[in-house]
Amino acid sequence: MPPETNQRIVLAKRPVGWPGPEHFRLEEVPMPVPKAGEVLLKIRYLSLDPYMRGRMNAAKSYAKPVEVDAVMVGGTVAEVIASRHPDYHTGDVVLSYSGWQRFAVCDGTGLRKLDPAAAPVTTALGVLGMPGFTAYAGLLTIGKPKPGETVVVAAASGAVGSVVGQIARIKGARAVGIAGGADKCAFVRDVLGFDAVVDHRSSDFAAQLAAACPEGIDVYFENVGGPIWNAVFPLLNDFARVPVCGLIAQYNDEAPAGPDRLAGMMRQVLTKSLSIRGYIVYEFAAQQDDFYREAAGWIAAGRLRYREDIVDGLETAPKAFIGLLRGANFGKLIVRL
Amino acid sequence: MPPETNQRIVLAKRPVGWPGPEHFRLEEVPMPVPKAGEVLLKIRYLSLDPYMRGRMNAAKSYAKPVEVDAVMVGGTVAEVIASRHPDYHTGDVVLSYSGWQRFAVCDGTGLRKLDPAAAPVTTALGVLGMPGFTAYAGLLTIGKPKPGETVVVAAASGAVGSVVGQIARIKGARAVGIAGGADKCAFVRDVLGFDAVVDHRSSDFAAQLAAACPEGIDVYFENVGGPIWNAVFPLLNDFARVPVCGLIAQYNDEAPAGPDRLAGMMRQVLTKSLSIRGYIVYEFAAQQDDFYREAAGWIAAGRLRYREDIVDGLETAPKAFIGLLRGANFGKLIVRL
């Protein structure tokens, strides 16, 4: 029997700059009741991802903002505990988009059944889910790495970056990771098998990155933004490609001070025939089945590795999310409920 | 008989910021003498183009800098006045890349014979030359305008911009031009037939541009850079394409002051899935024959119009070129020798 109340975390107020605990509120609400055609879900795992910071703003982006006092959005792995939907039965484990709460109802839209025997169900939130597919689609469709080329990715130990570098290597390119701190760098080099890794906290980061890319950079997979640009840009080769997938380092910035780097950036775009291309993974939905098939094969063959950073308890989600924005997590961040 | 001396204009010293007359020097040198396999050219027309400002810098770009004391580079229309080359004869009119001088020798590399009966030979420097092809290749290969989409181009009365907007219309798109001053705006609207034109000198330029693009901007053909970005960027639609062909408004800028617009630009790239792609026309050399054929047909059909701004005398080239960088020309700038 489910409890009589549900717990959820809502957006308490919109942050300006960095979010803090005061921007979230844990509240108890009546237990949702499934209507005809709906299922009742008990959420087991909640994915925490950088894009959620954008949803906390009022500004129009590629998706609607979360309203103040509404539950925070997010991907989840859940168990069906009651069903009035013909396709789902009690005990089914599903990928859903139920947000930061313990229970939810769903009419089946966006649900995908998971096979716990095929892969740990948490991978549906990471390497075999949206982050993995984001890496796959952006790298292969926009980055188009060729054998022998150099691919650079920041947040290289993270959910997206780790997949980018490993697929780059599978495609015959050289993978250079950027990560923060010795532990993450060791993981990127020794476990994920990148060709080189550079610690962006090093005082001579730019020089180290240049040394790690003796033939320049052909693909810079952009998922952080911020000051790392300054080190990457001079190293980009003619006809380099820059898929822009995320900008976590600047999600909390207010109007930045000068000097204005835009003019210099455009000059590089012109003189080096660069391509800079933003994308949201939904654009590439037609490739999703290819991704599942290929990525599952690579995992089975030991060519695609992943690391999860699992924290316990719905109430820890705000703190864990704030830590994610500062790079405190180590691997795909997931809350176990 | 050619004279005993040649006149040429060399780079006297490298400018920092805006070039002035002091950066050029007119000098007399001995008449060049063609060796076996070479032709002697008498230059009739010299093309002045914004890219030449880049060649005055020492910095590596997509082409080698002009050396100090070396003749300024540039496309020319010339007459063969002596030939020791089997393919060229006295009286042939050719497109050559002979630079800012009265006479030159050439071993045939890069020469193309022109047919003065087919089109005015000056068009080989403009609408049927490098500027026209730059417009054609960048708009069609990178911009990819679809019928009904909105294409915006600045310097719309110029050699490249005028062709961009007219080809956009030929392809069924809406062409919105940006130009400086009432005369140029009238020309863009009434002679070139753009759907709308906005004067960037207007105090409410950004509001006027927004009004001229009620359905946003799908293709922004970037050939000026500088402050026009600020008005264009908020209007770009999801999946907009930005071919970057030139940045004349910032060729003479030194390190610009803040605020730093790069972060905001990257945010737009991400949330709107924008494509920004620099190019040099040589990349698309394989399309050149298609261009000549199509553009000649459009000119014959009255669908592709052009305007030339012809000034007289080699000695006027520096002043005319400096004016070009400030937008003082009106149409394709050519020096008649």
C-alpha cells in the first residue's frame, strides 16, 4: 500500500545567479490517484542534470520554465505500483519524466519499459539514456570526428563528456579530456582510456592543453562554456567543429565583464572556417534506436565505461544538484529514493 | 610600346587599427620583362576588397600577409601586351591577380581569359567574380535558405551583400537588407528589389530591423560584424544559420571593451540550435562553374543586378580603399587605371 501522502520538491523562488537551498522547498501533498488510462509510479531513481538550472529561470529557452511552486522536472526510473493503463502492469520498471518526487501518475506519454536483466536500470538515466545519447548524436552528427583527428571534451568524467571521449576513440580519433582534480583526471585516463587528460584547475592549464594537443583540435565538444574557451580557441584547427551541448560553467553568471571576446571569436570563426553548432538532443530523435543498439554493444564489449555518483534520499536532491553545478559530483549524478 | 618604368603601390608599414595614406607608398620600379612562358600584362582595372585589410597585418590568417615593401595584392582585369606563353596572345583580356600596379608579368597561373562581348569585363571583379561567388557559395551551401524564410544581409548595396539578397529572393526567401544611408537603402529596395531594407545609422535601428523581420531571421549572412550583431541576435530563429564571410566593421578594432558578449552569444547558440560557420570561398571551388553559368543566366534575365563604383587612377587606390573600410563606396569598388 502506498502512503497517504506524496513528497515532492518544488521551485520555491527563481534564483538570480547561483541557486541555494532557499530556492527549493520539500512539501507533502496528497497521494496522486490514477484515473482510467493512467499508471501510478513509485520513483526509484531521479536523474540530476545541468539543464535543470535553465528550467529554473523565467526566460524562454528550448523548453518551458518550471513554474514557481511547481515540482522540479527530471528524468526518473520508476516502478508501476498500480495500473489502469492496458500496456503497463504492476511491477513494470519504466523510464519516466516524473520529476523530483516520490510518486507520480502518468498516462503513458513518454514512458519506456526497462529490462532490469539487460542493464542496471540506472543506466537509462546516464550512459544508455539522455546524456549518452546527447554525446553520441552531437559528436557523430555535428563533430564528425575522423580517424586521427583530435577531439577535446571538458567535464570528461561526467555523464556526457565520458561518452564523448570514448566514442571518439571508437571512431579512431584521439580523445583529450579536461577534468577538475587529480581523481577525476586519473579516472578519465586510466579507466575511460582517453589519450590524454588535463586538469583545468592547474595554473598552467592552457599550456598543458596545448601540449596535449600537438596537432591542434579538430572537434571541441562544448559542454561547459566559461573560461575554458580561452584555452581551447587558439588551438582550433582550420575547419574545426564545435558542437555546443551545454554551458554549465556560465549557467549562473550575470552580465559578464569585459573585455568583449565576441569579436575575437568571430575573427577565428572566419579565418579558420570554424563551425559552431548548438543542439538539443531531441533534434536527433530518429537516431535513438541506433544509439541504444550501438551503445549497448560497446558496453558489452568493454569499450564504453561509465561511472555513477548515487546519493540517497529525495531531501538531498537540492544539495546534490547545487554541487553538480560546481562540479562536486564524480560521474553521472543520481538520487536513489 | 610600354613605358620604361612600372608604377606600383606597396605596403609602406603595417597599420595598427585604421590604415591611413602613410601605410601605402607609390613607387616607380623598372618595367618587368616576360621570360619564356610568361606574359606581360597591362592592368586595366584593379579590384578593391575588404579582405585586403587582413593582408596588411602580420598575423597568420587564411592567406599569407603582404610583406612590408611588397606590392599590395588584388584581383585585376588586364590586357596581354606581350606574350611568350603559348596560350595567350597580345590583345587577350584576362582576369589576373596582379595587385596594385600598372604592369605585371605572369606565367599563366591563375589567369582566366575574359570575353568582353559576353559581359563587361569589370564584372569579373564583382558580380561574376570572387565577390559574387562568395555570396553564392556561402548563402546556398551554408545558409541554405528555404522558400518563405527570412534572409538578412548587411552591406546590402555592396559587392557581396547585393548578390546574397537577390539570390535569396531567386530561391523564394524573403530578403532584408541593412545599409548605411538613404541612397543606399533606396537602391537596395528599388533597384535590387529586396523585400525590406533598414538603415543601420537610424537611432532606432534595432526596432526597425525587428519590424522588418516579423517572423524572425532564418539566415543571417555575416559580412560586417561589429555592433549589428546586437540587433540581429535576438531575432534569430531556432535552427538559424549564420555563414560568416567577413567582418569589415571590426577589421580595424583593437581589443574591444566589455561587457563580454561571448557568453550570451553561446547561450543563444545553445538554446536556439544555431549554426555559425566561417568560410573562405576557395573551399567551394568545385561549385565555380555552376556559379558562372547560373549567375550569367540570372543577369541576362534581369534577376541579378549590380552596381559598380569606379574611381580613376592607381594613385587614388589607397584613399578609395580606406573609404571602403568606412563604407564610403556605393557598389563594387574598382580602380580604373
